[in-house]
Amino acid sequence: MKDDVRKYIYVTILAFLVVVGGWVIFLFLNACDFTFTCKRGALLIERTPVPSLIPATMPAATQPSDLGQAPASEHCRVRAVDFVGAWVNAGASEEEPFQFTDINGQTCSASYVEINQLFTQSNYWYSGSLACSSCHSADVAVSPAQLDLSSYAGVLAGSRRESADVKGTDILGKGNWANSVLYKYVSANQADIPGHNNLITDALIYIGNPLATPAPTSAPTATEIVPTPTP
Ligand code: HEC
């Protein structure tokens, strides 16, 4: 009886060792095949932790700031939201240039061409930003908020349009930037809406050109410019 128990114990221990040994051999063969020089367990080579590559699929950076070239003096530097606001407050013209004051206090000039770039080019608000018109496209049937930012006519036609031939809600606040829907959507963090976030709200961009002669102190600054009524 005592011997029987002892036998069971020995057999159990032996079976255990066989199973463990067999498992180790199985793992080794599985990973390394029949070789004694398996390097699978070798330490990983340490590589630089700096992610130095821009994803190859991104469109090329277009902002001078991203490219690190173009001396800052060439263009004005302004908060993108204020830039669009200056255009709206100046009457949102397609042809007429408008003025704005940049963050260095320079009086600068730009036109709808630059506004259009801001709406239709990627990487403009910040590195990696989507073009507004990639969502708000000319096809109002699929565009979010039925808003087309791809052209001047589209911007003026507004949002929530029932079809491509009708106008919708004015997004320019009838020339009053602070009251406009557009201001609301680019000046406050709308994190729950894709494409709208605080990177847009805070974006500082290089745009427009300083006026050739520094304005005399008596000249009106961009903030004092009386909005020209839209025709
Ligand atoms: C990733 C897609 C996407 C991008 C990019 C995008 N938007 Fe939007 N936008 C939306 C969505 C979604 C809504 C909300 C639609 C709704 O409420 O039905 C919206 C709403 C708006 C509205 C509100 C219209 C209204 O009447 O409610 C404005 C204005 C607007 N966007 C302007 C912009 C501007 C300017 C840009 C570029 C800086 C931009 N959007 C970029 C998706 C986008």
C-alpha cells in the first residue's frame, strides 16, 4: 500500500518532467528549427526613438511656416480666425482687397484669393489640417451642413441648402463677423465635430502682404475699417 503510493508519486513527477521537457523542446523547435545557433531571443537592437519621418501619404506642406523657409517678413502672421474675420467685416468681397493687422501690428493686405486658399487647401491652418472643402464640397447633397466652401459663390450661398440652386443660411453674419455662424464654428472648440478643433481656433498662419509704406499713425487700422456694404 505504502509502495503503491510512492509509485504513484514517482510516476507523477516523472510524467511532469517529461511534459515540461517536451514543451520546452517543442517551443524551441517551433521557433528555431533544428539548430543550436537560434538568435530569436537576442536583445533587440536599440534604434533612435525619434519619429523623424512625416507619413508619406500626407500632401506636401504648403505653409511657409511648415517648410521652415520664406523669411517671416515676407508675409504677415495672423490668427487665421482673425484673418477671415477681417475679410467678412470688410464686406467679404471677391475682387476688392481688404486690410488686416497682423500679430506684429503691421497693416497688411490680402484678398479673397487667400481666403479661398484657406478654405480649399490642406495644411493651411496647421500642419496636417484638412481642407475645409474636402468636407464642405461643391456637392451640397453630401457636404456636411449642406455648405460649399470650395468657391466664392458657395461661401456666399451659405449652409443648410436644400439643393445646389438655392441659398441657405448666411454663414457670414450679414457682414458682422462676431455674429456669424462661420465665426462660431472656427473660433470655439467644436471637438465633437470632425474637422473642427482647437488647432483651427488657435491657428497662426503666414498670409497676405504688409502694405509697402508703414501706415502713418492717423491712418485707420484694419480694426477701424468701416465695412463696405455688400452689393
Ligand atoms: C472632417 C470634415 C470637416 C472639415 C474638414 C470641416 N468641417 Fe465644417 N463641419 C463638418 C460637420 C460634420 C459639421 C456639422 C454639420 C451638422 O451640424 O449637420 C460642420 C459644420 C460647419 C459649419 C456650420 C454650418 C451650419 O450652418 O451649421 C461651418 C460654418 C463650417 N463647418 C465651416 C468649416 C470651415 C471653415 C472648415 C475649415 C477650417 C471646416 N468647416 C472644416 C465637417 C467638417
